[in-house]
Amino acid sequence: PRFVLFTLLFSALTFWCQGQTASVNNIVPKPVSFIATGEKPVTLNKHTVIVADAAYKQQAEYLQELLLNQCNLGLAIAAPDARKTRHSRIMLVHDTVEANRPEMYWLEAGGPVVRIKARDVAGMVHGIQTLMQLLPLQKVKEVKFATVEVKDYPRFAYRGMHLDVSRHIFPLDFIKKYIDYLAFHKFNTFHWHLTDDQGWRLQIDSYPKLTEVGAWRNSTLIGHFKDTPARYDSTRYGGFYTKDQVREIVKYAAVRGINVVPEIDIPGHSRAIIAAYPEFSTRPDTVWQVANTWGMYNRQNNVLAPTPGTFQFLETVFGEVADLFPGEYVHIGGDECSKMWWKADPKTQAFMKANGLKDEKELQTYFIKQVSGYLAKKNKKVIGWHEILEGHLDTTAVIMNWGGAKQGIEAAQRRHTVIMSPGKPLYFDAYQSKDPKDSLAIHGYNPLDAVYNFNPVPAELQQLRLDKYILGAQGNVWTEYMGSPAKVEYMVFPRMTALSEVLWTDPKQKDFEDFKRRIKTTMIPRFSFWGSAYFKNFERWT
Ligand code: TNX
């Protein structure tokens, strides 16, 4: 009788797991169009095969892995000519007619076929993410996949998330996990902030001291901020990524439709460079150390000096970076460059005079122009923080605006393509609550609804008909107070989810209440499945 009971229980459980899926639109970010067509559901089980056009061979493998991890369904990939199998199939189709926009996909399920059509890899990956959201988040033997027709494409061309690995470095496995998070949310860009005052994190063959010296500081923790006491210990802290590791990440991201934009932050935020090569600073005779504190350095030199050696260095370093990252953009930083060291240095002043540069702002822009020139020779376009516009020497750089609407409008009026990344609300290092016991953060209060309600196109810009200059937006994750992957996850979830909908979904379709419902139905189980930390109290603080 015991055996019978177990068998009964087991079948009841399997039956429960086989329940139909997909009839409700719980998808995040919300798609353009979702229709439950009500035809006979598609049965997916271990006999189902994945059939992919040649363009999507790697995405077929990616889907295979996702299905195995999420549903314990180990499907075979069949050759493209095996379209006439007796069993159900998931088809990844290269289509440029119906999928007539970049990153667009169609997901259709009916008869024995689930079909995803897309014109490019990113579109195919987005279709795969939607499919995975419609499948049960548990092991199944078989699933009846309800018939749907989803037509979907993004609102913005640039949808980015940034991660600062200088203030704290993260293991390669977490970088991959982070890219998986981005792919799930239909972002298409990972901005990798690889260098800063607190550590240089990228192997450069021509200048080995960048990683031998510049990747290490004398404390695990960094501080201080306002009333928060500086926290130090005396542990040597640091690390860097080798070129092989970077290639692995770039490849991993590409399969998932994500482009990696590396940032090498110059001419300010360069303490790690100066610690390794003091000859590139305005005080070559001084020994500088990789920074243990953070903030804008006025008293501590972190600015490159305009010497022939420095420009040679920059050309070589950016050359190696350009060769390593296949994407069209390289981010050259350009933010928060302190001018006092240039003002105090007679050699720098002489350089400015000789080159007709009126002031230090023009010198800053001169640096950007030089580096843009090196990168143009390598067929790369430049992205820089909005301060690179200060010097009024024209560049064609894409502006990443961490200021407000005002700076965005100014950049667009000067005919620059703009990526909006305003501190409020797109800095995810800010607090999500006003709870005094909340984990240490900076910049005050930046709750979920502020992120959700953000519009990357300021109204005034729309009126000026300059909205075409807004390429998209990005969430930034500065890690001064994020010493572990779990802390990063806690800070970004669910705000990253809110941003994904800002960037993907037509504003007319957005609804914060419905979004919160989907956080509960779709995201919370997903965070648990991933084993990821997240901010649980978001309802109280919106
Ligand atoms: C400003 S905004 C910075 C970063 C800090 C961040 C802290 C910008 C381009 N630079 O160096 O980490 O504030 O939120």
C-alpha cells in the first residue's frame, strides 16, 4: 500500500507540473504584443528537438543549456534539414522579412512547433528569454506549452548596465552571472568599468606594471563618506583579468546578444596608472599609491600629465584594448578630472600654451581628442562621460550623461548621440530604502518607482525635436560599498528589472502596479532560482 501511495503521489505531482503554461502575460520587460491564440498546446518533452538555422547555432546551444537548467529537459539539437521530425520542435529561424527591425523577434507556438524568428542574434536571444519565462521554473517531464503569438522589439537601441570592478573586483564567474542577468532582462550592453583610482583590472602587455603594481592596494575596504567612518584593514587587496579571461567574457556575452564596452578612465581617475608609472603624472618624482579612499581627489594626484610619454602610453594601451574588444565602442572615461595639478605644473602650462589651449578644460578635451584619434585608426567609436564636452573642442564622441536632463539637452543640441545615465535615478549604488539599518550605500534615496518612472527622453528635448539623439540609457553600479556579488545583487534587484522595462517597453504600456505584480509572479521566483540576493522590501519603499 505504501508503494501505491507513493506512485499516486508521484503521478499527482507530475500531473501538476504538466499544467498548461503561458496563457497569462507575466513577461518582464513587457512585450509589444502578446496574444494567447487558444489553439492546441504544443507538447514539449525529451523527444522535442531544437532545430536552428546556421546563424543561430550557438543560440541553440544556449537554449539547450537553459532548458536543462530550468526544466531538466535535455533536448537534442537536430540538423536544419531535420525539420520533419515526428516530435515537437523548437525552431530558431533566421528571418529578415517579418522580423523587420533590429533586435525584433516573433515567438509563435502552435501545432507541433514553437518558432522564434529574428533577424539578428540579439533578437533571437530576446525570443529565447521570453520562451524561458513562459516555461515552468521547475523540473518537468513534459509541458503543454499554450499557444501564443508574441511580437516584440525594444524602444531604445542602447540598453546598458555598468559594473565597476575597480573599487571591488569580482570573480569571473560572477561577471558571467551578471551577463546572464542582463541577457534575461533584454539589455544589449555591458559597460565594464575596468580602471579607476582604486585599481587597474586589465592585463596590458606593453605596460606590465599596470597590473603588477596598479592592480593592488593596501586595504580590502575603502571609505569614507560623510558620517560613515573610513574603514580600512591592512590586507593587500586587488586582482585583474587576463586577456584570455576577457576574451572568454566577450565570447560568453556575444552568444547572449550582449556587447561589452570596456572603459579605461582617463585623464582623471588615474591614480592606479600613476602608482605604476609616476612618470605619467605631473609629479614624476613622487611615489603614489593605489587609492584606499574614494571620491574626487584634489589633494591626491590622480591626473595624467600631457607629456609625450603619456600620449605614447595612451596610444599603446587603447590599441591593445581595441584589439581585445570586438565591439564598435570604447569608453574613455573623462569624468571628474581635477584641474589643480595641471594648474600647479609649469610643464603642463607650457604644453597648453604651445598647443593653443586656453584653459584646463580645453586640455581635458585635448586628451579626449587624442585618444579618439588613436581609436578611430582602430575603427572604434568613443563614448565618454558628459564632462568631455566642457572644453568645447569638437569631438564626435557619444556622450554618456550622468547629469540631468539639462546636460542631455545640451549634448543633443551640440549634435552628440547621448546615453542617459543620470545619477538620479540610474545610480544603483544609492539607497533603496530610508531604513537606517539598510546596508551601507551612498547618494541618498533612489527607490524602485523612481527608476520605473524615469523617461530617458526629457520632455523639453522632445519639444525641440532632438529626441533622435537619445540612443538609450544605462544603470550604473559603482562598487565602493559593494564588496561581494551578493551585495551587488541586493543593490541591483529589482531596480535593474525596472530599468529593463523603461528601455524596452512603450511608455503607454507601462503600469507600475502591474509591474509590481510581475516582480512577484515572475522575478521573485526567478531570483530564488538563480540563488541571487535581492531587495525584498520594495513595496514598502515605493
Ligand atoms: C561618481 S559619475 C563617479 C564614480 C563614483 C560614483 C559614486 C562618475 C562618472 N564618476 O567615480 O564611483 O560617483 O556614485
